[in-house]
Amino acid sequence: MDADVKFKETDGLADAQENFYHMRMEWLDFVVSHPSVSHGDFRVAYFIARKINADDQKMWWRVSKIAKGLGVSTATVSAATMNLEHLHLMTIGRPSRGINSYAIRMPFDLTAIKKPLRKPSARKAIKKPRT
């Protein structure tokens, strides 16, 4: 009986991780089409998103390690993460000591974003009688 309970917990964890991976890809699709995100910002966002741990949904790498992994300067990584944070697309945990943590921010309904805008109504303008 205990084996069944453990299997169900593991299954729930697997579902949560799968859901996170799906949402992460949706987030990347949203970020790549965001008008205020530059190509450099997206490279940093993509790199961080792909390294995020599904368990705590954070990435704990130093800026220098991210820069080395991308082949860019630490200033580029810092500027990109600051812009992503400013756009509310990423949260950065800055402890007084230690390494920053990075998490993607999904405060929006991704399904609502993809809905097409409603067309304006086809009301006819009311013509005023000539006097």
C-alpha cells in the first residue's frame, strides 16, 4: 500500500514538472515576440530558462558563469537581466550574501494573450438630418 502512495506522489511530481516545462516553453514564446526584448536579452532569457530547475523553479548560476556560457560580457548579462526584471518577465533574488537566483515570471494568462482582438462593431453611424 505504501508503494501505491509513493507512486502517486511521484506521478504528481512528474505532472508538476511537465507542467513547468510546458509553461517555460510558453514563456519563451511570449518573450521572443515581446517588442521591448532585444535579441541579446532573449539569448540571456533563453539560457536562464533552459537552466532553471523544475523542482524549485529557479536558476542559481553566477553572472560570470552565465556570461561564459553565452560567450558575452558580464555587463551584457547584467543589462539583460535588469531589463527582463524591469519588464516583469523575470524575478531576481538578491540575497545579502551568496549567488543571485533567477526565476521566470508568469503573472499572465498565456491563453488569453493568444486570443485575437475583437473586431470593432459594425454599427452604422447615425446620420443627422440636414437643417
